[in-house]
Amino acid sequence: MRFLVYGAGAVGGAAGALLHEAGHETVLLARGDHLAAIRRDGLTLATPAGRRTVPVAACADPAELPHPVDAVLLAMKGNDTEAALRALAAAVDPATPVACLQNGVANERAALRLFPNVYAVCVAFPATHLEPGVVVAHSAPTPGILDLGRYPYGTDGTAELISEALREAGFASSTRPDVMRWKYRKLLVNLSNAVDAVCGRDGGAAELGELLRAEAVAVLDAAGIDYASAEEDRVRRGDTIVRQDVPGTPRGGSSSWQSLARGTGSIEADYLNGEIVLLGRLHGVAAPYNEHARRMANLFAREGRPPASLPAAEWRALLPS
């Protein structure tokens, strides 16, 4: 298949490199120093087995694509999705399948406004991007799990083809007609990204994450939204993902932690904790802990504060009573 991977950060860059190595014609869309490094030297993919250079093509805009593509894999943060979709809609056939390899649950709906063939991908793929031209995949021998289905529900031949390509690239991938149930489970997991970004793995961070999830479960239940259980998720993951040390690459934190570490000035909390806040407001359920997390993550991003620089005890002291 021919792929455009729109957003060549940790997940997109590593997935694109592996698809290219599996024989799929792949173009990465990147920005700034990262794009310049890929164009100059190729993309460096670091894994537990070592580093290698992948000579994958890269561009700065969908309008630069050298040929039509069979599918677009969106892999940017949720806060960048709207602008990316507008640029994409101006450059590709409207019937082009668009698959969201993204955390959160708002990207698919945004894509469906502009493209009729949208696919949701539930991402379990530990990866890091902290320096230009380099992405890190931490799990081996299977780099991650990328299950997908048609949005809002169902599966079809295109989903099967994308899933097959991902399997050829080394991923565990199945098609799921109810993939959004799994993305809502992943959303519950990702709510603690804000705490990880701001507090790191401080001793009290896990308890703060549980507060966020308990509040979110009440909101999802009130909204009548189904989500896969923790047990279903545990069984699906099994022993597929095996995190290992990557030589020369210290293990960092979540994707939100990485945003602070790179000093991007933005963070995806509005589309993780903010999704729970929005649903709570729509269904009359207060979500003060997730609103606080959203605000704290955005404050740290806006002010350029380093990750893991606030003790969890100080976060707790600031919680609304």
C-alpha cells in the first residue's frame, strides 16, 4: 500500500519507518528541524536491537505528495488535527481513507466532517521522539498493538488491508467493529498523561491518576458511552508489549511528557482530560479533577516549564475541594 503518515513524531515516525521497511511506499509529513534531519540523513529508528537509518521519504505539506496514496495515517496530537485535516482536504482525493493513529476520541469525528472513509485506531505503542530525526520504539519483538475499525462502527476491506500492512510491519493488529469501545478505554488510561507530564513518576502520581479515572468513569456512564473493561484490555495486551531498554536512549514519559520535554508550547490535554470535562458539562456531571489536570498541563506547556517539576503532593494541594 501507499501511505502518507501525517505527523512523524514518536508513533507516526516509528510506524512509518516500519511500514517502509516492510515494503509499503510511505511518505512522512514532518516539520521544522525534524523534517530537515529526515531529508538530510534519513529517519533514525532506535529499538532495543540498536539504531538504524531508514531512507523514508518526507514532506512538509500534503500538497507536496509525489503521487496519490491509498491511505492517510493521522499521527499528530489532537490539538493539531483540525489544521492538518484542512491541509489534507485541499490536497488529496476526498475518498482517500483516513485512519487516526491518535489518542483521544475527537479526531475521528473531526475527520468525518471532511472525509467519508474514516478509521479509528486504538494505539498501544510505546514510542518516544525527543530529538530531530530520531524516533524510538521501546517494545520488542512486537513494537505495539494497532487495532482498527471503521468509524463510527464496523469494518470493511480497507480496514483489513491497513491491518494486514501493519502486521507486515511487525505490529499486532486486528480489525474491530467496536474499536471506539477500545479507544474510550485507552482514553481512561491516557487521563494520567497530564500528571505524568507535570509530576513525573512521583510517589503520589499513581493515586492522582486513579482520581482522574474514577471521575471519568462516572462521566462516561452518565453519557451512556460504552468502553472496554480493564480486564478486556489486559487480556488483549497479554504479553505482546515488552518494554525494554534502548541503548543510548533514556526512557522518558508519556506523549504529554514528551511535549513538555521538547518545549513545543502545546499539549494534548484538551483532547484527553478536556474530553471528560466536555462530556461532563454536556451531561450534567462535574469533572473538577480532570478540569484541573487540563489546566495544569496547559499552564506547564504555555510557560515552558520542564516535565516532572511539580511534586504530586503540591498538585494534590491545588485540587479543588
